[in-house]
Amino acid sequence: MRNQPLIISSWPTAILHADGDGFFASVEQALNPAYKNKPVVTGHERGMAIAVSYEAKALGITRGMLMNQIRRTYPECIILPGNYEAYMLFAKRMFSIMRRYTPAVEEYSIDEAFADITGLRRVHNLGYEEIARKIQSDIRKELDIGVSIGVSLTKSLAKLCSKFRKPNGITCVKGKYIHILLQKTPIEKVWGIGPSTSSLLRKYQCTTAYDFVMKPVSFINHYLTKRELEIYKELRGEMVFSLDLTKKDNYQSISKARTFEATREKSMVFAEMVKNIEEATAKCRKYKLTAKRVSIFFKTQQFVTYGHVAKLSRHTASAIEILEVVKILFDHCYKEGVEYRQTTCVLSELTDNNSQQLTIFDSVLRIEQLEKVSSTVDAINKDMGRGKIHLAASLPARKQSNARLSIPMMNIRV
């Protein structure tokens, strides 16, 4: 009975899941060839391991391990601060490579994505596993990072497949073989099954994903929730979770946060805040929005968070205009001698920039000048690469970031 296929069809649907292998650490190794084949850990600024290379994992280092412990126990380990701007660039490039093979790509997180490749074998003159290999090969050649890829009938099954042969593996499971995959998958490894649910299922002799799907629907309805019923159906080869291909373009607020190596230097903390403002206002302009309220927050090395908020005199998406207010808030909030590790900027009370109304106190000439500056900056940065033109006040933070992006490599501009 355990060898009986759950479904007869081989490929009623074909869903691909690509998952970056130790993504943050992999990006660091791609940016700096000297780190290749060496244990790399990111998260220095947070005091704990955020990402761990496979070489570091082999030593016994795990995510969440304290940096002091890593330094003492593994002195050969390379410890780096997070470089989230670089990680975002690599992620966008990875997703764009996937879109060469199908337009139906869901960017699930910074280092993983789903793609619907159903029916594309004839288009590419390749089998589904060959399509997966091409995507994996292109990512390796162009970005020098590894990804593991799973292909199966549903998102839940594809995600199980991508985990099956990490790192740099490909697992392709057609319909008539999914029962074999499920037999080899512990119930707690199923996407969406948490510790409490897996503990409950084990009490009813469900130790594997296969045991789970062999339970009658009445059992699922009685003991579990609608979400677990959907997972149950997905594991049986019925596609319930469709790909989310919509791009978010309506926002209640736009926020940007930056974590950095703890510092007491006021100019550096301010530079990080200014960079947040530049990125938040650029996003506002991208979606043709303007803000009427700005909030700033600080996080200290002791993880204490505080901040301040101010109303702007008018709706705007100009970094220059908002910075005038933020400078006052910053000076009011900043405490000398305190070590800071994160700044956050939040723009809220957003509205369409076409719907704002000027008051008698607004200078039309100045507003037009600010808008012209913003549009020029956006045009140059779009053409030359993000951050090529920026406010001078953010320079200390950008120097620190750019020093880690200065190694010549492939063009990853998006």
C-alpha cells in the first residue's frame, strides 16, 4: 500500500521552487573571492549569526549563535556585518534570471521564489528538470552563488523538493512518485506545519508527511484547521496555493530601516538615517506617492528603541524637504555617548501626488525646483545604478557600504 501512487498523472502542473544556499554568506563569498571555501558568518552588527556559509556549518556554527562564542571557539571564521543592499541586488538579479524562463515568478522572500513552468517544455525544448538545471546554471555563472531547486506539482511539494538535496541540488518529482518523497519527509519538515501541530500529529501515528496524507479527510477536519487541510491537499498533488504574481503598489506607509555596526559617532548614525530617508522617498516617487508625516526611530546596542514623529507642512516626496524636518527630530532624539545599531524612517499619511493641493504658504517655485531635483536624481540613478547620486549627508554610510561592493564582478545592476 505504501508503494501505491497518490495520483497517476505525471505533470498536471509544474511548480518550481528556487532557494538560495546560505544566501547572505554566499553573496559575501561572491563579492570577495578570498572568502571562497572559507567559513563565513554575517551578523556582526547584531552580535549573533544571521547567515552561515556551508563551510561554517561544517564546523558546527548555527544561526543565532553569539558572535563572542564564535570568535572564541572558531577563530578561523570570517565574521562580517550584514550588507543588505548587496543582498537585495543579488536577489533581484536572481529573480530576473528566473523570469527568462517564465513570466510567472513569485518573489517569496529575499532568497527564494516560486515559478510556474507548466507547459513550458515545448517552448524551451527542455524537460522540467532541464529547465531547473538551466536556471541553476545561469545563476551560478552570472552571480557566482548556489541555489537548490525543487520541481513538483504544487508549491508545498516543490518546497520539500528544494530542501531535499541542499546545497546546489535539484530534485524533480512527478505526480506518480510524490508518495516516495512524502515517505522520506518527517512531518515537522512540511512547510506550514509548526511544532504544536506536528506534536499533535505524532500522537496519532503521523511521523511522516506520507502518514499525514493517508489520514482520511474527516480526521483533518476534526483535529486541524482549514490551513492544514489546504496543506494536506497540496501534498496530495492538488494545487491550492496559487502563485502571488501581484506587485504591491498601494501603501499605508513606507518604511526603511538599516542595521549597522554599533557606533557612538553622531555623523555615522545620521548618515544611516539620511540613507533611509533617500530610499523611502525614492520608493514614494516610484509609486507616485507623497507623505505628510515622518517618523524616525533609533535602536541602541542594548536593543532599546525610541523615536519621534512630525507632521510636514505639505505632502512631499522630496528627500531634501523631509530631511529639513528630520534634522530637527534627530538632534532632539540623539543621545551623546549611546551606542546605536539601527535607524528607521517611516513615511505615512500617503496620498497620490496628483491629488495634493497647495496652500497660499507654499512656494510654487521651490516646489518645482525640488521636484526637478528629485526627478533628475531618479533618472540618473535608474540609468547609472542606485545610489550614484545621493545627499552628501549620507556619504559616511555609503562609503562603508561601497567598500564592500568595490570588487570587480558581473554587472548586477537592476
